[in-house]
Amino acid sequence: MPHVDIFVPCFVDQLYPRTALNMVKVLERVGCIVHYNPAQTCCGQPAYNAGHHAAARSVADKFLTDFAAPGATPGSGPPRYVVSPSASCTGMVRNHYGLLFPPEADAAAAQRCRHVQQRTYELTEFLVDVLGITTIPGAALPGSYTYHDSCSALRECHIGPAPRLLLDGVAGLTRREMAETSTCCGFGGTFAVKFEAISVAMAQQKVEHALETGADYLISTDVSCLMHLEAYIKKEKLPLRCLHIADVLASGW
């Protein structure tokens, strides 16, 4: 059975803890042995995106320590995967840690970094691409959904059909694709703070496309996007509910 260390991003831990718990339910449902290190904190992305690379490196170094799990070293036994319900954080680890730990600066640190990077996955790509699972037994949710491809999922992690394959396997759930599904929702972390008017306009456009489908649910791999879109939906009192994919896959059982 696969051993999995879960990484719970800051905003999931603080604002959407149920999503993390549902990720655990799903992983255990498909036979994974799940581990949680309570010492974990942040991946370092906020500091990195703000240009504070020294601070980001310090946080990233802690991440590498936290997820250098027993039995995870090469040749010491079955792989010990790191799985997160966030393509954004997964993309940070896989694509930007190498810039924080370049081999020419510290070969040992770079090797340690690569070892964690190679084992780190977003939830849906882990289920589909690593485990070969496209249906979660017992998952059921009546209604229709439209899917938002987050920038991080598409461009950072190159996640393609995996989320839709899993959602299409949920009993009672029907897909309704919206226009411009791959267009940014406008969140972008600090972008939403620095460029509020543009950010809100992008959210409005995304929500309007979702509403045009008549879907009951707007689903994504990234809570950060959903948090942004949900704020606009609630403000405007619109008939659309945002759900993280882990919450959907854990529904019905």
C-alpha cells in the first residue's frame, strides 16, 4: 500500500480544514497509508512571490526537513509520496525550489531538494497518474458541475484530464464545460491585493461563464481560486456553489 505524507497548505489549514480532512478520507479510501507531520508550516510561496527569496529559502528548507520522511530515501523501500490539495503549492515545490537551492551553491542541499520534488504531487494527479485511479468508490453528488482549470494546475503542474476523469466518475454528477475555462480567475495571491479592480473584474468574468452553463457547482483543484470566486458569488448573491475537488470525491460515503 502506498505511503503518503500529506502537506496541508496554510490557507487550507486556517480557512478550509475540512478539505484537508476529506483529502485524507479519499486517500485512505483508495488504500493509502496516510501520515501527517504536525511540524509542517508553509511551502514559502508567499515570500517567494513577493521577492523575499532569503526568507522563502528558510521556509523551504524547513519544508524539505519536514518531508524527508523515514523510509523515503532512495533504495530504502517503497516510495513515500508527498501529496497536497493545492496545485499552487505543489507547483512551488516542484518548479521553484530548484532556484532556491541551486547545485552550484550547495550540491547536498540541491540533491535533498530534488528528492522531495520528485515525490511531490497534487491530489488529482497522484490519484490518476501515479495510482491509476479514475473513480473513487462510493463518491456521489447529485447535480451538475463546471470545472475551473487553475493557472497553477495547468501551467505549473501540467495537470490535464485528471480532475475531470475523477469528477465524471462521481455518481449523479454531470459535467457542463464553461467558456474560457483555462482563463485566470484573477486571484494570483498578492495580485488580488495590488490590483483589486482588475482582480474583481476577472472573477466576475469567470463566474459569468460558469453561470451560463447552468451548473450547480463550480469545482477546482485550488482553494485559493475558489476562495476568490466564492467571495464574488456571495457578494452578488448568485446561485452557484464553490467546491474543492477533494470535498466532492469524499461526498456520498
